[in-house]
Amino acid sequence: MFIILSPAKNMQSSRLEGLTLSRPRFLAQTEQLVETLRKFSPWQLERPMSVNPDLALKAFDSFQSFDPDAEGTAALLAYHGLQYRNLDPQSFSLADFAFANDHLRLLSAFYGVLRPTDGILPYRLEFLCKLKFGGQNLYQFWGDLFYRDLLSSGKTVINLASAEYSRTVQPYLTPHDRFLTCNFLVMKRGKPRMLATAAKMARGRMARYIVKERIDDPEGLKDFCWNGYTFIPHLSDESTYTFLQRE
């Protein structure tokens, strides 16, 4: 099975001794995006990217200096958001990384579908960015490539991505595809609710659980238990597994 994760906005440079980096498979598309992105000044990036001037300048610099031949940082180590701090890939062994490389996929608006060992450079680009690329938004630019890459093998896809990124796959699903979303809810005032921060943490922990326990069957996900979360059968079905944290 494949597990899909959203990227993080914050990025870092990190290394794991002995880890061999791979080359992102969709660099041709990335270079097309860069060709357009380099045409914008920092102030022209602010509004469509919904960022402040400092972040716009940082994004501008990353596009101008982008080098497809640079080695970069392994994608799983490069992202530094809350989800990835809970996944904690810096503590992975090389064997953990090998399993992750076969099972985890990171979805990027800039690089496409990434394997954990794909070497990437710092960037800032989200699917909700309002810039146009050949008259297309980023969802239109990538089309069904994410879907084809993930589901052409017939494997089950475990969705641990946010709605912004799972939208790259879901519109193309057919009745024959197995696409399983894990929802992490918290009891608040007697009702189960989705809290963004708590869900990010739980997604990271679920991904870590899958790697460390070598889970290769969706049934194994039901045993996930962390920080009070447990699998709730009556809130789950074939396409959704729900985990609830009690008050």
C-alpha cells in the first residue's frame, strides 16, 4: 500500500548518514513551473501566494536559484512542520527509510509525487496559490498525474493528506480503486470534531507507526493507539477509518 502525506511549509537541510538520495521523477514538470515562477517579482508573489513580503522574497530567491541538478535534502527530512515533527524521520534507521521509500509518498505542488529519499531544494508553493501556469491553476497543471502514479499499480492508498492535497487524487477515483482516508477526531463538548492541529500531529504519528511496525495491510491500521486515539468501528467504513480521542 501507499501512504500519502501533505508537505510542510517550513523546510530545513538535514542528513542521515549512509542514506542515498534519489532524483525526483517529475523534474520536467518542476522546471516548467520554475520557468513561469521566475518571471514574477517578490511583490507580485505576495497576494497570489498569500504570504508576507519576507516570505515572498524568500520564495522569489528559491525560484531564481533553483538548480535541478543540485542534490538537495531527502524529502522526508526536508519538511519541518508539526506533522513531520511527530513522524520524526530523523530518528529512522536506514531500514526504516527503505520501508518508507516503498510505502510513503509526499505530495508537492512543486515537485509532484515524491519518494522519501528524493533530494529536493527549499521552495514555497501550494496548490491554493492563485498564479496561472499556461492559463492553468496548479490542479489543472498536474491533472491526473498524481492519481495515475499512485493507483496504476492497484495498491491501496492510505490518505493521511489534507483536503488541499488529497484533491489531487480524489476527483479521478473509480469504483475499483481503494482509497482509504484516516480521520482523527477529538471529543469536544460531547461531539466528535476535527481539529487541524491535533489531526496533523496524529497523521504524523500514524505514518511513523506504519513505518516502525512495517504495516503493509490496512487492517493493521486499526491497532493504532496514540495519545488517547482509538479506532471507532461504527464511525468507519471501507473508505474511511475514524480514530477518536476521548475528552
